[in-house]
Amino acid sequence: MQIELMYGRDGLTIDLVDDIDITIVRKPEMPLVPDVPAAIADALAHPVEAPPLGVLAAAAQTACILICDFTRPVPNHLFLRPMIETMLANGMAADAITILVATGLHRPNLDDELVALINDPWVLATVNVVNHYARNDDDHVDFGFTPKRQVPVKLDRRFVEADLRIATGLVEPHLMAGYSGGRKVVAPGIAHEDTIRTFHSARFMEDPLAVNCNLAGNPLHEEQLAIIEILGDVYALNTVIDEDRNLSFVNFGEVVASHGQAVDHIRAYAELEMPERFSTIVTTSAGYPLDATYYQTVKGMCAATGLLAQDGDLIVASSCSEGMGSPEFIESQRMLVERGPEEFLEHVTAKALAGIDEWQTEMQLRPMRIGSIHLVTDGLSDEDHAVTGVARAASVEAAVAASVERTGDRRVAIIPEGPYVIPTVA
């Protein structure tokens, strides 16, 4: 049986033997927006709990639009120009509009990568497009601390000081914050490293409610909402896409209310209840751009934990075309390999501020507590693979055959879209 997995830019076709009992785990077919330009225009003209964008722009002198960095396949080319044209038509000067790439602590998106991220030459030629740098102290405004958990609130002053503040992005399952988009594009998206490292400390990461698809009682979500309340008026343009990255949903409005509507839409498709767990699971990191690094690949691993049987095998196909990730993440992975999971967890739980990018290593512990992880990739060197902390598999087919033989269970679950689908067993 041939199955197409999301892998790199071109996908990966696997061919499994016929006597394996295969279950494909994917979203139900999602409705698509029939007329995308009309839907975006309607969203801007009829927002959720907010005035139309034209009215907001007419009352403002300056605007800052947040966009996600290259790690998210956000369809920026669909909505940035209509938003900017609406602002210009309502009296705002082009040089008063800034697009700010919400990098968090990721590297900046520059040159050809920035061109591909915006994906619209008119936008690049019309307004200023800049990156957020979380480690530049002077770039941030300090608001003090959130009242409940004392998270330091330091945000990029280009967004804070704009008259009109808009976050844009993709709403999808997120392994810590429940769902991405909306408030998350603000924090950690344009937050100072102190804010980000607090969010990613073990007191948040080890909270049982800080998991995929959960917002109720999720400490990250609650603190993000608290930061929005401290900041004041923020609006959002939210998108949801299907497995082929076609637009399924778009809205605009007050950041919390509009994000909630988008979550309600994607939740009906991304959250899947399954009748039983599997001893062998094949998953991905959803292809490019999410599987460009091993750092992001961990998201695919975590998304499948609700379906993996104890002591099962989790086989992850991820291109890792840009290697491991940041130098800090590589050092964190090296610590995991050298010290082992228990000692590594003791190390991170003893700190108030997480080491940069070590939270993703901490997330890798979640699937490691359940079963064995086997990585299929053509993007990592032997040196890189030595610090992944997981087994290496020559191919998906070979890994599946070995798992079926080891477990004696011929049932295999395949999750082609990786972290964009969250299966659980009641």
C-alpha cells in the first residue's frame, strides 16, 4: 500500500506490505473558502467584536502588523495586501505601517527567506518589513509582571507604540499553548527573552494542562491573555488551512474573541477520538517549513503521544533540511544524551528561567516516557543524529517491519500531517 507523507517540500511516498493492518489518521475533509478575496474583504468589513478595519485605520496614525516567522505556513500573500490597501484607502500613510516578523527567539527571516515569507512583492515595496529580536533590551517596553504567575511582560516597542495593533497568523494545535495564533503571536512572538524563557520554564512545561488542544486552565494560555489585557487593544486576522494548505476559514476582529472563533472551527477537524492505541505509529512534522529542523520535529512526536501504546514505536519522518536548530538547542540535546532523561528533567525543573530552546528537549521527554522514537531523515549528519537522543531508521518501511515483528501487532497507524492532527483515545 502506497501512502504519501508530508515531508520536506516534495513529500515522501512509502510503500508498506499488504498484510499490515493500516489505519490512516487524518482530519475529516474540511470546507474550503469558495471566494478567498471576497471572504477576506468581508472579514475586514465585518469583524468579530470590533469596528471594521477601515474605521480603525481612519482613527489611527500608525499601524503595526505582526506576522509569524517562516516556521508556519501562513498564507500571508492572501491577506496582507488587502489589509494594507484598506489602511491606505482610509488615510494612513504607507511609511506609517510596519510589518513585524514575530520571531520569538527564532532566528530572523532575511533576504530571500523574507521575500518568500511575505510572498507579495507589492507589500515589500510598499511598507516597512522588519524582524523582532528578543535579545535586544532597548527594543522592548517593560510592563512589569502578570498578576497571577508573575511573568515578566516585555514587548517589542514597535508594536506597543503603534496606534493600531494587529496580529495575524495560523490557528492550529500547539503542543504547549493548546492552539497557536492570536494572543500567542504577541507573546511569545514579539516578547523579550525574559518573557519567553519564563513561559518555557518547567513550571509551565510540566503542567499537565499545557498540552495540545487544551485552553481550559492552560497556564500558558491564561498568561498570554493576561498580557493582552495589560497591553490593551489588539486585533487579529486568523486563518485556518486544510491538509493541502487551502484556506478553510478566515476572520478578523478583537484578538481574543476572533481567535476563539477560529479555534472552534479547527477543533472540529484537528481533534480526533480513536477507539484504541497503537504499538506502531508513523507520523511526520508536516513537511516544509515545519520539518526544516529537528527542533520543530519534536512537535510531530508530541502530537502522536495520545495514540501511542506503552512501550510502542513512534516512527517520525522529517526532512530536517536545515539541520538540528539553534546552537543552544544542540547543547540541550547533548545534555539529554549525556545525562539521561531523569537528570535532564532535574536540571530544567531547578531553574526559574528556561535555557534558550531547551524547552523543546523537555517536550521530547513526553513521547520518550511512553515508547521508542525512530527518526527517518536525510537532513542530519552522523554528528547531529548522535545528539537527537532517538534511534535512527533507514526508511519508514524498515522501521515499520521491525516494529511489527518486535511487538507482534500488525496494526499500524499512519499520521501523514503530523502535528496538525491530534488523536486521542477515550
